[in-house]
Amino acid sequence: MPTDQMTDAELAAQPAAYWTGVAYQALIAFTRARQAEHGFTQPQFWLLRNLSPNDISPDGQGRTIPQLREAMASYIRPEDDLHAEAETLLERGWISRDSESRLRITEAGEQARLRLKSHAPAIRARIHHGIDDADYVTALKVLLQMIENTEQSAG
């Protein structure tokens, strides 16, 4: 039975893990497709963000691929090849590599990061279409409570 034909009681009985997984896959696929339309990948954007002293980089001193992989461990996907993505950014002149294999964002890379970031509001708006902020906040609070509940029982 399609979910739009389910009663609230039937929806309430649905497994959260299944639906959060479906949502995750759909949201990642949508986001990555929109980014590809603009000529970049999500991992490329993450690399630029993690190398920018104006964004995530703690010190702007550059990082190696293993350091970047560790920094992105909570959101990088298994299929993401940071080495290949970095090579593309090097070819574009958006990052540089020093003799110790540390990557650093260039001025062109910083400008690219800002251009890439400018697409995020439209992507978010499409994802959030038809969902008011109060409902979104409620959904996040529910998910956070489920996380807390399962972390407590796992520990």
C-alpha cells in the first residue's frame, strides 16, 4: 500500500531505520545531481570547504588526503575517491599541493567555493518545498531523540 494511503496509525508503525535510509539515499542522489548540473561534485565541494580558512579548515595550513578523509569521516561516502577528486581540483587550479603532499586552497579555489556554495540555497529550497520550518524542526527533533535513545541503549 502506498504511504499516502496509510492511516496515521499505519505510518506510526513503519520502521524508522528503513525510511531514514530511503530518505538519505534520495537526498544524496538529488543533491549530487543538482551539483553535477553546475559542474562539480559534492566531494569536490567538501574538499574546498575543508581546505578553506574561511570555512571548515581550522588553520588554513593545508591537509593531506588521509587527513581530509579523517576530517570527513562522518559524511564521506564509501564510493567517494578523494584522491581523484583532488586531482580534478588541482587541474582546475582550485587547490595546490606542496612537497609534503599537503593540499591548500588557492584564490581561484576560494572563489569557486563561494560560487559552489551559492547553489546550496536553491537545492535546499527544492528539498524543503512544501515543508514548513516548524514541521522540519519537529522531524529533526524526532530523529535526534531516536539517536539519543539508541545511543543510550547501545552504551
